[in-house]
Amino acid sequence: MGNYFNQQANPNQGLLQFLRQLNLPEIQKVSKYVQQNYPATNLLSLGEFFDVYHDILKQHCGEMFETLENNHSTDGQTDIYESQAVLIIFSDTDFATKVKYISQVFDLDKSQKLEKIELIMIFQTAIRALCKIVKMKPPGFTDIEYYVDAIFIEIDKNLDRTISYEELYYWLDNNYQLQDFLLKYALTQTYQNAKRRTREIFDSKALFKRDQEKWIQDYINQAEESYSQLLQRKKLVSDRVKDEINYAWSAFKATDINDDGTISVRELPYLIYGFEGIIIKDAKKRFAQLDKDKSGSISLQEWFNFLSLAQGVDICKSIVKRYFLKRDTNNVGSLNNQQSCQVLRDTLSNDGFELYFKGFESYINEHSTLDKMSIQQLQDFVEGPMRRIIQDKQELMEKEKERKQIQNEKII
């Protein structure tokens, strides 16, 4: 089935942009009207389609009818469920809500669970509608039925011949081929896809170029100078700094859904999750903290300034976070003792900080309360010794300065 999503598409961008502005209350109002006025109807003629959808689709009503009609003719009929699916899939609504809404529409017995026939109806309706709206050849009904037969067995873990809405959401959330398709055309993002795309962009090392903007190069230079207070090996300093800046940049790129070079308040939760692995509750409050120029969007420079990666200690904390997320494969938000020790070892041992962290493994193992450690706890564990390293070096520099001053006085 994935081959269908790899076809060349040629959608009407104006129509897609219009659909992306629709909100859930508008769609629910239309759905209620259908239930009241067309309770036993599966197909709509052109006149009936206008009766149902003109208020919400406005000037795009006729175009939508022809797009969804199998022969692209105004003389035929359109599937009422396909039109409902298009509205919710392309709407300005989060992915979890979209999945729940469509599941409820096809949950014919209202059991809060989906039988295989209901899942087949969901996929037949949604996939064919998606393909039509982006002008790709839709798969046949039989092809989709075979596809659902295979995935139903995969999703139905307890073999009770039903799946919950949550199980369907989890499967869809981890189907990255479908996620990329929805991201490209419906601008629909999910947390897991944001995290995966961040990692893929980071691994590609494709963001750094020779002709960087001056502020980016200045930011890198400042970060390298700061981190060199902690680490003497110049090549390792440069690699570490660029990795952390690249990771922050990758998260920004992965979650800039409409590719306009900025992050909106809607995109911000996915940016934070892609970079930090946490779901923020108050996106508007966090957005106000980042949007320093009050432009209504967050630029890459504002994102970098917020992270303070130009500071050596913050780079170390960022490295801890990146290794933490790499090992937290189940997304539980904490690691056990052994995993925590490995994160610290990955972060610190290779950089020559063994002297300052000689006892961290025994310390963690001796404290049963630390059996589960979060990103914040590990970062706090690192921050103190890192600041001591800087303080020790500053004291050594002061002593060296005093020594030279005494020598100069003796010479005089």
C-alpha cells in the first residue's frame, strides 16, 4: 500500500490551503446537518452536495465535488463519507483528534472499538479520498481490504477481533510513510514523527554549509570558545559544538511544517518534543518566551538564543539530553541506573572528564531514590561539576597571573 503514497501527486494548492483552515466545530456542524437531513444516504448528487457543503466549502464546493466524483463529472455522485474524511483529514486539527473523530464516524455500533469491517471502511474511505484530493490514482477497494487484513492482525494484540481507537492511533502514529504523506499534503504533524524526522535530519549532517549566515557562524565561534573552557582538544570541541547546534537546528527544520523558516505557536509543541522529548502543556506561554520580537513566529535565531547553546555548560546539558533521548526508546521519560550511568559515560568519559565524575556510577547505584532518572536530574547532576571545572580553570589563571606579576616585580 505504501507504493500508492509514493506516486507523483499534483494537488490544487489553493484548495489544500483552504481545507487546512477549517476547524473541528465547523466540520461537526456539517456532520450534524448530514445526520439530520440525509440519514439514509451514502451518495450525494451535485445539488445535494451543495446543500450540505456550500456554507463550509464556499467557492471550492463545485471543485470538491468533481475531485471526489469517481469520473470527475458533475453528472455523477460523491461518497458522503469520503467528503467527510477529506474535511477532517485536512483540517486545522491535531492528529489524535482526527483519528478519534473518523473512528467514531465508522464505529457503527458505538462500542468504542472497531471491528475489521469497520476498519476496512475507514481505510477505503480515507485512503481513496486522500488520493483523489491530491490527484493520485486511488487503490481499488479489494487492494485496501487485503491491506487491512494484514494490519488488523498486527494491531489486534489480544486477538479479541476488535481494536480500540488508541490502538489504531498508535499504529498510524508509527507508520512513517503515511505520516510523511500527511505532513506533506495535510500539514499534519505528530510527536513521534517530529522526533524521528529530527533524528533523520541530524544524521544526514546536511544543514551546515560553507556559506553560513554570519550570525550562525558567530554563534558557533562563541560556543566553541565557551566549550573550550571545559575541554582542551580543539577538534573535539568543534565536533561537540556543531553536533549540538545541528541537533537543535534539525528539530527546528523537522517541525517547521509549512517550510516558511519560522515556527508558529501550533508547531512549537512538536519542536520542543523533537528536541527535548517532552510534551509542553502551555504552548502559548512558552511561545511568548521565545518570540522576543513579538512577530507572531519564532525564527531560528530566536530558537538558538533561547537554548543558550553558546554557553559551555549548556552544551554539556544538551549532550546529556541527546544521549538520554537516544536510550529512552520507549519514550517513558526516565532511565534506570544502568542506562543513566551509560548516558553520563557517553557524555563525559570520552571528553576527558573522568577525574570530575569518577564516582558517579557508585553514587547513582547507592541512591535507590535515583532508580529512575529524568533528563532534568541527569542534567543537574552534570551541571555542578562542569561549573567547578570552569571555576578551577579561572582560579588557575588567576594564580598564574599572580605568579607572573611576582616574577616581574622581582626582575624590577
